[in-house]
Amino acid sequence: MELRYIIKPFSALTTQELYEVLRLRCEVFVVEQNCPYLDMDNKDQASYHLLYYADHQLAAYTRLLPKGISYEDVSIGRVVNAPTHRGIGLGKKLMEASIAGCYEKFGHSPIRISAQLYLLKFYESLGFVAVGDTYLEDNIVHIEMVKAV
């Protein structure tokens, strides 16, 4: 299996790439997780987009947000693996590439995420530390986490 990723600002995404990203986000966040919400939140335009491909098929994705968009810190959001590409270690590769992408695009500074609580140990293994209390977001328990530099 050939794995590769690209990072692009919103304005550089092709219509095909944008369609694949929005379809994957909808497939997982809205349909699979049963969270009817408006995914397109006007943050995409200010973000970089990391598209991870397996054999030329979009297999995973994250959104890299500069300071001041979601948090005062740089952040990673919309972390998603396609159901067809789970269980192969892609989640870790995706997040490692996303962390490196944040450092490349925004400099070495803390990175903040809103993590689904069941993934706490996974994010801790990547150097993120939980901050604050848990909270419900779209009926799923989340916790804020920060990766210090």
C-alpha cells in the first residue's frame, strides 16, 4: 500500500479534493457518529488541509488551524480516518504528519485539540496532555488537550 499526504491551504484545494474531504467528514462525523451538525463552519478557508492518501484514495484527513481561529493556540481539528482504512496504524501517522505540518506552517508553538474522550490514551501517546474538564460536543464526550513545544 502506497501512503502519501499533502498539505494545502484552502485556496489550493481542487474541487475534487474538496469534495473528497467534505464527503469523508460527513460520512464519519454526521452519518457514522450520528451527529447532525453543520460541518462547514467557516474555519476551512483560514486553515491548511492535510489529506492522507492510501493507493490514491483519501484515507484520512485533518485540518490545521492557525492561532486565533478555534483557540488562542494553533490547533488540529476534524481528525478523521476512513472506515475502510482503520486498524492499519494510519491514525498515528496522520497525527504525526499533522503535528509536523503545524510546526512547518505556524512555527514551534503549543498545539491544542478537542479530543473525543475515548481517544485520550492515543493522544497522550503523541505528547498531548489533558487540560480542563470533559464536555459534551455534539453528544460526544470531549476533553481539551495541549501538546507543549
